[in-house]
Amino acid sequence: MTHTTLPEGTDVCWSFAGQRVLVTGAGRGIGRGAALALARAGASVTAVARSEGDLEALADEARSVAGAIVTEPADVRDAAALERIIASTEPDLLVTAAGINRPGPITELPPEDVRDVLEINVHGTLNACRAFGRSAIDAGRPGAVVTVSSQMGAVGYAGRVAYCASKHAVNGLTKALAIEWARYGIRVNAVAPTFVRTPLSDPMFADPEFEQEVLARIPLGRVGEVSDVTGSICFLLSAEAALITGHILAVDGGWTAQ
């Protein structure tokens, strides 16, 4: 476990001072952005990812912002590891950003690719939520969860059958947990972004035809940036969203409004 204390950073929209947050999938993309945004907002962040190298890079970058980050290498498919990490850190807030995509026609996609998508995106999300819920409920501690879903949790898309199935499942478990945990003061919501520019998606956008197809489907005329999503995550975790639970917040430039 690596602990990094961060010097004072820039102004932020919300304050999470004094709150503990656990972020899965924090090594890259949206998870990494969420960990940094929450640290910048004053939270004590536990960042979980499979790659120790990614976590080390996150810790290095985090030194330029405010807050504190603890890095914990773990695979979200390992329920026992998540139970251990959450039991030791007792987070008030949870962001489940760990996820993968293995695109391709479902008739040609290897079974192990389908399995990996469902295990990481669905089981991994549920493992983190269950461990968080057990800790919070046992301690009588209210809290908030934001799962990272996708616009593909509301629509279909050719070549992404396994991914669409996984994100429809994430939406369902988000709504069910919101109902189940409301009596404990635990809110559960999701963000559902469109395509977001990250190191993982950059190779896709290197294909001009693919980029034009995507842009044609987004009324606002641009793909997402990580900051578009992290701002929504911070809002849903904040006190300003105190009456919001069971909601799937589309951050998709209007894709699913059509």
C-alpha cells in the first residue's frame, strides 16, 4: 500500500473535506479522473486498480493537487480483496469505474472475452458495492455510491453486445441497490457517458470513419472528455444531490435523447 499526501490544489465546485472515498478502476480514464477530482476537492481517496504501474503514475500526478490518495492494487473480480480494503478504509463514498470492452460481432467474439466483460463490468461493480454496503450498514454510516455505466446501458450498438449487456445490468443493479439501501441512508446512482477520449479510446478515434459515425449520433457534436464525467460523479456524490437516488445520469451529448 502506498500513501500519498497531496499539497494544496486549485478551486473545486464541491468540497469533500473530511470524507473518505474509494474509487475502483482508478488507474486510467474516468476512474483516474474521478480519483484526482475528488482528491482535489479535499477527500481522502483510496484508489484501486489492477496495475501497480498505473497506480504509481496516479500517485505521482496526485502530488500536484489537494487531498490525499492511498493506492491499493486489486482486481475487482476478487471479492475478498475488496472486502479487506473497504473494511480497513471504511469509505463514506464509492465510485465503481473499473470496466472493460471487447468489441466485435458476438458470433465471432471468443467466449473468454464475453466472460471477462461480464465479470469485470457486472460482478466487479457488484463486488465493490456489496463490500461497501456491508461496511456502511454494519457501522450505521450513511453514504453514496456512483457506478460508472454507459449510454450503452440504454441502447443497443452493433459489435458491442457483451458490453451493452453488462451496462444494462449495471443500470439494473444501481436501481435495485438504491431501493434496497434507501432505508440506511445510502444513495446509489450511475453516470452513463457517451464515448469519452481516453488512452483506451484514442486508437478507435484514429479511424476517421468511426469518429464521424460517433459524432453524427451526438447532437452536441463532440465526444466526451473525462472532466465531463467526473463533474457529474462529484455532483451525484455531493450533498447537493441528497434527494437523488436510483438515477442514471446520461452524460452523452444527447445520444439517448433521440
